[in-house]
Amino acid sequence: MTATASEPIAPAPAAADVDPRANSGRKPRLRDRAVKLVEAATTPLMPADYMDLFAPLRPGAELRGRIISVTPETADAATIVIRPGADWAGHVPGQYVRVGIDVEGVRLWRAYSLTHGPRGDKNISITVKAVPDGVVSHHLVHRCPVGSLVHLEPAAGEFVMPDVNGGKYLMVTAGSGVTPVIGMLRNLFPVADSGVVSLDRSKNFDITVIHVAPSEPDSIFLRDLQALDAAGKIRLIARYDDTHGFLDVNDIPSMVPDVAERITLACGPGGLLDALGEHHARHGLPLIVEQFRTSRVEAGEGGTVVFEKSDVTLEIDGATTLLDAAEEAGMLMRSGCRMGLCMGCLVPLEEGTVRDLRNGDLTTAVPGESGAVKIQTCISSPAGPCRISK
Amino acid sequence: MTVIQNKDANPIAHLSKEDIAEIGRKLDAIRQEVADSRGEKDAAYIRRVIATQRYLEMASRGVLLFSKFPPAWILGTVGLSVSKILENMEIGHNVLHGQWDWMRDPKIHSSTWEWDNVTPSEAWKHSHNEVHHTYTNIVGKDNDLGYGIMRVDEDQKWYPMYIVQPAWNFINACFFQYGIAAYDLELGKNLKKPKDKRPEGFAEEVKKVKTKIRKHMTRDYVIHPGLSLVTGSALETMAANLVANWVRNMWTHSVIMCGHFPEGVETFEKEMLDEDESRGDWYIRQMLGSANISGSKAMHIMTGNLSHQIEHHLFPDLPSNRYAEIRVKVKALFEEYDLNYLERPLVPQVYSAWHKVFRLSLPNGFTETTTVKNLPKQLGLLTKMVTGDKRTRRALQAHLDAKVARKRAKVAKSDVTTAA
């Protein structure tokens, strides 16, 4: 505080005097009352529970979207166009969206890059490659019903063009890491029936793309990249593991001589990003990275369990339940039947894998993907390191 | 073995320890098979039921806006009653069991669901899921046996107040949702205690129930009748809500009575819950402590599939729409091990439960020793038992017991004579 003594200091209003609606006039107050009245008519449900039956994409609803179309890109990749709910706040090219989709009746969440810039029709699109053992990606690519609802979260992510007015960039992509880059490029250089469209706002960009893929046919969006290259909008350096061998980041200066003048944006597997990070740090070069997938958790026997809210960390073997171990350590745990019947002991698993001791079933929570998953502590034992919100 | 029977024939005397272990393994396998095959169809089922119930409630309440016209009143009241029953039984009860938790839909999850019942979900999950389902039919442990207000087993000591239990049971049926709320709070027991001796959080729980009662009353008897003022149907709407709540109460009470009260359902003693109750033993207790209602698919849905009470008690967390297919396998298992699979249509099952309520409202041996001829004398004896002190009761009970013993001996003798 720098107020001088001569300045009269207005007394802060006591909390009780402050009506949050005081400045908003009569209308909101009337509306609040109306809302209360409707709520009283629908208790124990909320009015929204009924409105969701008719208009799940209305303003004020939970963020959802309807799948408009599924277009194959390659044999195992498809672009999915989604009409988002009215409250979709838009996105910046390069950002991703978390999509919650019901596969075999189970809601699973995954993050996907938005592969178009903001579109005229207000729809959004994601491009999904069916990865081996990928339950969600296979569902989306091969059997996703058009017209069905998906759940969405607002677009997020820092992997965006640092300057919308232009600049010199190097984009390094590998595998499905191409998707956010395509989102940015499509925004800068839209493609019409007549070919790549030149926009005024895009003319100050100088972009080189190093695109890495296992082999040429596997490369999604290669057509788009090649078209942009042919139109002179970008410089494409395609690298295929089967013909060029694995990319060595130390070769980049020879492939892109002016790399030092460029801001590098990279998206791909952890190994590549780590190597690139190390290389750029050594040479003092700017780098912006995005990594999709945390490395898959291998289920083991037992593990270190962090109980976040209680600030307790326990080593638990694979034969002891979370409930028993936590109680043994003096924690107060909610529990009921201790047989897995009553659901009295549910806690959110934030990260990690647990094993159901009755039958060996595994349940995994991946932050940023599945979200927290509620598990029963009385029948679950850690199968690797876990984080629990308790 | 943990199950002790007070009957002449122990229904599981023929099972060895290995048999019981094998039954446990077989039931575990059935459970796993269903758990592994849960999927899209099941998810679609519960979503369909929930949507149906919501449309039905809206439509019924809409029709009731014009309930001044008798056909609208009837249509709306029937619709609202069915909707409330669906909401409580097939949806609320089963969601709160965690039967749909596997879908990971936060809106259809045991940890978030709140039902149209004055007992809060949280309190009910404790008294029902934890206490009742773990200690099924153990006298003194499972308060669902008689809800603490009724005598449901010969082994429970008879007190004069039990004479009115049929009336009690009927009143409880009419106000069932309030009865359940009081029961979840253990209201009787706790109100008797001085304030400082009541369990921690009791006042808080009472407050929650009061809030729910206030909200539900406001909805059913103020808001919706208020909306009907426009058409002059306020009183009719209020009456329709009252009737719908009553119908729902009567129906849920009847269905629930059929689950554990009918004649032939076994009850168990506290001592049986020794520390070594194996998984198989636990399963056996659920199998013999429950009774099914047979009937159409509509009947199963309207009972929340609690018509498959035996299957529900074996696997309370499996989705309700799968109990019908589980029943086939479970019934085969009962037959294989020569166990009594207690299943009757609704009416005989309800009759049987009520019969038991009446029978046990009287002292042990009373009905057995009463004939038309000695009725006046017996009624005199009953009056003495109701009004007399502890000693009189004990003496008269001994008299009744002796009479029963003599009668049984006589029957046994005549059997021998006939056989000879």
C-alpha cells in the first residue's frame, strides 16, 4: 500500500453488505428467482438434466459435440468433424481438445490436436490415427457412429505460433505429431478446389517442415504437406525411417542451414523431443514442444502410492489392498463391506494402475487422458506407482 | 459350517465344506463372465430407462396441469406413479449400488446420484449397501429384517407390542420413504439417547433429511399445484402427487417385503458370522436368505429387477438388466446342489410375507395350538400375555410350548401308527 495519510481511504465495505448482484440491476435477480423456482420443480434433478434430453448442445449445457462426419485419411487414420456445443470458446491452431467418448459403454477421454484452424462453419476437426492396442483411436477411426454425441473440454495447449504476423520457423514432426502442425498450416494456407489459397496474413511466414514417418505410405497428411511444398508455401523435408534411417538431430543443421534463425516447433514421441531439447539447449536455440502421450504404464506388482490430500506416501506390495495399507499407516479411510460390494470406499485414482485382487482386472488412470477414475480401495492393490486423491 | 438352523431339517446339511467352496468358485465364475461382457448394450439400456423415466415424469406432470378433468387426473397420476417407481427401483436403487459405475459416466455414478426419496443417497448407501448386503438376514445385525420395528423370526423374543405389528407394517408401507429415512438415521434408538450421547454427525444427518423432505414437499405440494392454478387444477394436482407418492411407497414396500420376508427364507444368528465365514459361506447365506418374484419383463423392470432378489444379493454390483440371464445359471446351481430356490409370483409372495408378519405378531405356538373350539380360551390367554408382566408372559409361553410339544408328539405317534 502506498496511500499517503492525506488521502482519504474509503472503508472497505463489510462482507455482509456486499450484494454480488447489487450492480447488476433487477433483471438478474428476477432470473435467479426463476432459476430457483425451476430447480424447486425438478428436484432432486437439475433443470439441465431435463433440457439435455432435447438440446444437449444448447448454451449453458455441459460442453459436448456431435460427430458430423468421419473421413478416412489413410487405411488407419480418419478426420472426424465435430459440431461443438454453443459454449465452445474457439481455439488457436496448434491447440488440442480432450474428447470423452463412450467405447463399449465406457467413457474414455483422449486428447487430440485440432487439425483445422477456426472454420467458417464453426465445426472443429480432429485427425486420429488408430494406434496398436488403442481402444479409443480404433473406435474413432473404424466404427465411430456419425451423429453420436461426444464430450468435450475447452481447447487447450501452448503449442501455437508465437507470432501471428509471421516469422521464420522450423517444424519438426514425427508420427501423429504432425496433427497440430497441420492445424497451424491449414490455418495459414487453406486449400480450395483450385489449390492452395494465398492469404495476405500468411505472406510473412517462412516455414520449413521436417516430417518423420516410419515409411511413406504410413504418413498421414503427407499429401497436404506435399501440396504446400509444391505451391511454394513451405519447404518440406520428408524423412522415412525405412529409406533414410532414423533421424539424428545432429543432422538438422545440415538439412536446415539457417536453423539458428528459426524458432523450432516440435511434436512427436518423447525420445525425439528429448534429443531435440538437448541439441537446441546446447546451441542456445529457441524450441517449443508438444508431447501427446506419456509413456504407457507397464502394470507391475505393488508400487509407491501417493495419497495426495493426506500427504502420505506408502510402499505397498501387490497382495495388500490400498485400504489395508492406508489404515495400517494410520490414515482414516472411508470403507464399508470390505468385499467390493458396497462402493463405500471409492476414491479417485489420479494416475497409475491398480489391480482388482478378486480377479486380476487392471484399471488405469492417465492424467490428461482418462482423467481421474474412481476405484475401490478395499479390493485394489497397486500395480505400479499410483497417485490417489485422498 | 456357519449356518445353524432352528428347523427340523437343516437345508444345507447335505453340503460338505468342499461343496460350498465349489459353489463359491462357480458363482465367482458367473460373476466374472457377466462383468467381462458388460458393454454398449447395457449402457444403452440404462440410458434408455433414465430417458424414459424423465419423459414420463414430464409428460405426466404436464397432463396433471389439467387434472381438473378426471381422465387427465387418472392418466397423470398413473404416469407419475410409474415414473416414481422406475426412478426409485430400476434407476436409483441400482445406480446407488454402483451397478453402472463401470461406465465412468459421472452423471450415472453411485458417488453422485441423488434419488427422489427423502432418505439421502449417502445415508441409504451405508444402511443398505454396507449393512444389509454384508450381513444379510443375520438377526441383530441386519436391521432390514423388520426394520427394527417388527418381529420376523421365531427366535426373536415376543413382546406385547408385537401384537400390533400388522398395523405397524401397513402404516410403514404407506409412508415407506419416511420409514426408510427414519430407519437409516436409526431415529428411534438415537432419539432415546441424551443429546450428547448421540453419534457424531447425527444432527447433521437429520438436517439433511429435513432439507430433502422440505424440497420434495415443496415440489409435490406447492410448486406443481401452483402451476396448475392457471387451469384451476391445484387441488387435483396436489392429490395426484399424494396418490403417486403413496402408490410408490406401497409398491416398493411390497417388493422389498418379497425379498427377505416370505415363508421359507432362512434367517441366521449373529454367531454364524464367525471370523472364518468363507466366500462360499457368504454366498450360501445370500442364496438362502433371499426370495424371487416370477413374472413378465415389465414386472422385472417395475421391481427394479429386485424380483431377481437372489441374483441381486449374490452380485449386487452387476447391472440389473443382466439378472434375468444370470438367474438361469444360478437356478441350475441351486438344483445341482439340491437347494431351495424360493420363487413365486408377486401375489403369493406378498401374501406369504404378510402371513409371516401376522403369524409372528403372536407368541410362538399360538396359532399352532388354536382351533375354532378353543378360540375363546386362547384369546383370553393372549389378552393375559399382552397385559401381563414378564413373569406371566414367561409362564404362559411355557404353557404354549408344552402344548405344542404334546401336539407334535401325538402327530409323530399317529404317523408311526399309519406307517405300521
